[in-house]
Amino acid sequence: MKRKFYIWGTVFTLSLLAVVLVATNMMARGASPADSLPATDLPPNAQTQIAELAQTQKAEVLSLTQAAAIAAASQVPNPTETSWLPNPTYFPPVKATQLSAMIQTQQAARLLPTPDLQTGYPPATIGISLEDTLAQKLQGRLIGYGVSTDSPAPQIYHGPQAGKFELNDGAWKEGRYDSFITIWSGHLRDAPEQGLIYVSIMPHHNPNQESFVFQSPVAAGDLRIAGAVGERLILSSAQGMTFYFDVAALSFIDSLAAQVPTATPFLTPTPSSLLATLVGPVDDAPNLPFEAYDYQHTNNDLRFAISNSTDFDWFRFYSVKPGTITVSLVRQAGNYGLRVVRLANVPHVGEIAGEDVTPGQGRKEVTLADAPAGDYLVRVWSLDGSFSADLPYILRFDAPSPEKVTPILECVADNGDGTYTARFGYDNPNPFVVVVGANRDNSFQPAPVFRTGQPESFAPGRVGDWFGVLFDGTGLTWVLDGHAVTANRNSPPCP
């Protein structure tokens, strides 16, 4: 196969070179390529265009009649025959360089067909190891709802913010239910008297990150984080002034008692949003399989919509242990299809484990008996062009559930400064790592629900003294996987 390709490529190159040499020779003698064509081959206006182009640009110009002949030469089984030559046709002229690029593009398209992005599957997630799980412990000093850490200041080398800020090492971090927040303080590099804070927000389990810069209301020099009450930071300036910043509102406030609305830093797509006005409705699910990197909850009703006739909705699920998996699609507004793909640990490799393309708006279902644990993709799409952006369908991915993980209070340590540290462990009866995200099934009361060191990946067996949480000695409850345990200053003391 490669040998044939080299032969045809050589023939094509020699053919093109011969044409160029002939055209150059004719032009050197004062003749244009049009002069060599019978008058009946091209209409008068085309002949005039070729002659004018050759005169004004002194370039090699070929008609598409010749171009078609040369292109065909690269495809014929036996280029020594002449039966493949095309009949004369009437097209505007093109340059030889344009012709060469066009033919190369056509040949590349034949050799490398356009890939189907609907089958570009991501690799399966490699299971979390015991070592990785045990390496997730974090350290920090409690300040408000967050912790003070020694995180180095970010270095900004690109974009509009590059070189504009002088940030101090050490940050305030908070883990929320929906995001991780890190805040550094500092000043403007070109105006040191103007203090500022740099806020980085990363949605939970999501690689996308937003950053914001807020300048102090009064230019009083470099800012430092001195403390916090809840989600309100206390900042001291180089000139001795004190400022307050509300993390939830993403704004400076006059006092710790000020009432301000909570900010929404990330765009929430709605039909009336500016984005929808500019580019139309925002899709509610990824259109391509490799864009589905967020895991959806299993054993729950998920509501999404097919927004147009060519909309593909892709979802990613993780089954924690082998068993029967049932994927169902109900309450449809159109004639939709349902497909389940089992992922492998190799990019772009996936196996269609089952699908239901039965016509009609009735229930669609795929059942996989003895399905292995691991990653699965689910696709929902319109089979006949019917859709409704306003009437969502219901998708369920029912998979085997692991045994419940039990939270365990190990002890409570008195830190001697009015604060206490509750030490927690857990017991995972499953022979594999269980993931319980920081939400209502893995939360602390009172807020914040996510605490420094709080695990979301639980190694098999009894894990003792896993992490510590700083608190004020009043009731602190860890709710995990349907179980709960409460710590207070009267709990068993740490040795």
C-alpha cells in the first residue's frame, strides 16, 4: 500500500513539474498558457482573464481544465493511459501553487479521513490506590471558616494580569460544597500604596478556575490577612488601616456586621441571559464524549433536555463494584435514543455495551448483567429530529451501591488557646476505595460543610486518626454516608 502511494506521488510530482516547465517556456517566448488552447476549449471571457492574469502577474496560471487532468493523474490505476483525461470544462483559472495545495489537501483527506468525534472516548479513570488516599491529609490553622496556610503566591506570567501585582506568600483557603477558594493579599506593583486581594475560585472536582482581583477602598499600602470571622476576612494595611472583605459577596464591606448579598461568580445559563441573547440557548450537557469529565450521581433522577435536532447529551458515571447496571430514559418530549459505552484505560477506546433506539417516546432502557466496575458514558440524542429545549427528560443510571462507610470520632484535643481539634477516622467495609463527595452525604455541621483534611476517598478497612478539624469546642457533627458522629469539648480526650 505504501509502495503504491510513493509511485503515484512520484508520477503526480513529475506531471506537475512538466506542466510548469511547459508554461514557463511558453511565457518566456511571449506566449500565455491560453495561447496553447484551442479557441473552443474556453469561452472568450475566460481566455481574456487568463491572458490578463499572466501579463499582470507574470505567474504560471493553469485553467481548472488542466488542473482536473493533473489531479486525475494522481488517482488513475495506469497513468500511461490517456482514457482518464477529463472532457474540457469551463472554470476560472487558478495559480499552480493553489492547484498544488488543493491536490495535496484532497490526497490528505483520502489518506486521513475526518474522525468521528462522537466516538472519541476519554480514557477510563484508574482506580484510587490506598497510598493515594492516605496521602491526602492537609495541614492548616483555623481562621474563620477557612484555614491559614503557607501557600506560595501565584506567579502570573501571561494574560492581562501579568506583572501587575505583588502578592505575599501565605493564603487563606476555604473548601465549600461547590468550590475551593484561595485568597492572597498584596499590592499593585506600579502603585505600592494601593492594596489588593487576589481570589482564586476552583469549582469542586472541576479543572476550570476563575480568578478575581479586588483593590482596597482606600489606598493604604500593602494588605495582609490578619484574621477572619466566618467567611469575612480581616485585613491590615501597611499604613495601619483595617479592612473587611466578604468572601461570599466578593466585595469589601464597611464592618463585620454589614449585610450584603451573596455573589455568583460563575455564569448561570438561563434563557434570558446575555450569553443566550448573543449565541442562543446554552446547552445543558456536553455534546462530545471527551467533554464529559464530570461524574453524575448514580441511582438518582437526572433532568436534562435535547435543545435542538442535532444535540447530543453525554454523561459520565462510575460504578464502584461489579453487578447489574440499568440505564433508563423516561418522560421524553421527542423520539430519543439511549446508548451506554464502557470505557477502557486507553484514549479513544470504548465499547458500546448496549443501546435502545426503539422508535417512539416510550421508556428506553439498557440493562447490563454482570457489568464490571469502572467508567461508563451514556449518550442521549434525537432519532428523528424531534426535540424540546423546555421539556426535560429523566435519565437514571442505577448501579450496585457499596456498603456504607462509618465515620469514627477518635478523640478531642484541647489546644489551650480556646480552640479544640477533633480527630476523626472511619471504617470502610468494602474491599475497594469508596468515593463520597463533599455534599449532603459527606458534610460537617455547622457550616462549612467541607473542612480541611476531610476525605472524599475512603480506603478499605478501619483507618484511624485520619484527619483533624479545628473548632470552638461546641458540637461539631460529621455526617458521612448516612451515619453521623458528633464531637465537643467533653468528648474523650486525645492522649
